Amino acid sequence: MNPSARSYLFVPGDRPERFDKALASGAHAVILDLEDAVTPERKVQAREAVAKWLAQASARVLVRVNPEGSPWHEDDCELLRDCERLAGVMVPKAEDPTSVGRLARHLGDGQELIPLVETVAGHFEAAALARIPRVSRLAFGSFDFMADSGIQADGEELDAVRTNLVLVSRHAGLRAPIDGVSAAIDDAAQLESDVRRSRRFGMGAKLCIHPRQVPIVHAGFVPRPEEVDWARRVLAALASGPMGAVAVDGKLVDRPVALRAEAILAEATASSSA
């Protein structure tokens, strides 16, 4: 999987006619969903459709399996073993490190594991989940988390959870976590605001539920022109200024500020080449 992936697009596993369209959307990763997007009576049909399509799929495809303890979990795991081209698996309701570790053993070489933290128990086990072999990054299931926690909105009300995921990911050496979905399919301004919030909090990507969200997500994780301009001026001032204190825009530039400027330019470079 692209280490700089910023968009993860869900597709219902029982809608194979949408699989190729999802890949063509420009999303950095496509998640074929066997869990929430599929009703119980269509689980087997969805798994069969996914298995058939994965025989010729691209390697940027993941599958969200049904959770351990459900009637479909073991058969989903068999699917993982039979699909060598699969990039990895997303684990719903991830909260038991032992359970997630068992699932990791079903994966082949190069396949990654993304635990989806969407319960209060998962929040408190996030640090342990981040340490499981094969885990590449954590994802936030914000809507399910709201239902489990009793929190009634997904904005600033959940910022403490986002911060926790960012910090435990950083401590474990993982890529920055994936923020939850935005229900705003036709409200571009709201989605732009949501993505900018994700980036401000240190999230590195976002879950998407419609192809129209993908380009907005990509743009939202790119540093703004004014940020890039500031970063260039900071580094130029450090390179050409006299020894000692250097100020840019009336603010002292020290090592943390210089590191932030370097990070912004690296982000901008990576985005332009993605």
C-alpha cells in the first residue's frame, strides 16, 4: 500500500458492479466491505463476489471482514488466505489485541492490518493494538464510536479520541491514523472543513463513503500555498541569516519551527508526486 495514502474508499461487498468504479475514482485504497455495508442475508453472496473479483484485482485493495464471534468471521478469514493480491484487511470493532493478533496470522507476506477503533474499549486498547505485528496504521470509526460512547456529535466532541490515536500511532512508529468518514456527500464545504480538521489534529488520511469525496480529501491533506510560502521563508531565513536568533513574520524561529517548516515542504513535495 502507498505509504502516503490519504483516501480509503468503502464499497459494499455485495455491489461488484461498483468495484472497478471505485478503483477508477483515484482513491489511494479501496476497501471492499463485508461488514456494516452488507445485510446478514447477503453476507455469503458478498464474500463470493469479492473472492471472484479479487482474483484479478489491483494490490491497493483491502477487505473489511466481519468481527470475530460473528457467524461469518471464519469464512472471511479463509477468503484472506486465498487472495494473494489483497493489500490487507481492516478489522472492525478492534478492541482485543489477542483477537486482532490471531487475525494477523492469516495474512501473507506484504499484507497489512488496519484495526478500526470504534468502541470505548478499543480507545483504551489503542496503544496495544498499535503494537501488533502487521499493523500499519490505525483507523477511527467515529460514528460507531459515538453510538458506543453516548457522545452525540463527531466534531470537537471526539477530538480527544483523535489525539489519542495520533499519539499512540506516533509512539508505536506507525503511519498517522485514518480519520473517520464524513456523512457530507453533497456538502463540499463541510467535507473540506472536516478534512482540514483531520490534518490539524495529525491524522494522515480519511475514510470515504463516496467517490465524490476522494478529490476533496486529497486536496485537504495538501499544505495550503500560504503554508508552503511560510515554510520556504523560514528555511531561507535560517540559511541566509546571521548566527543567533532569526525571526520570520515577527516570530522567533527555533529548531521545532524549522522542523515544522521542513515537514510542510516534504508534505507538499510528496503530494505533488503522488
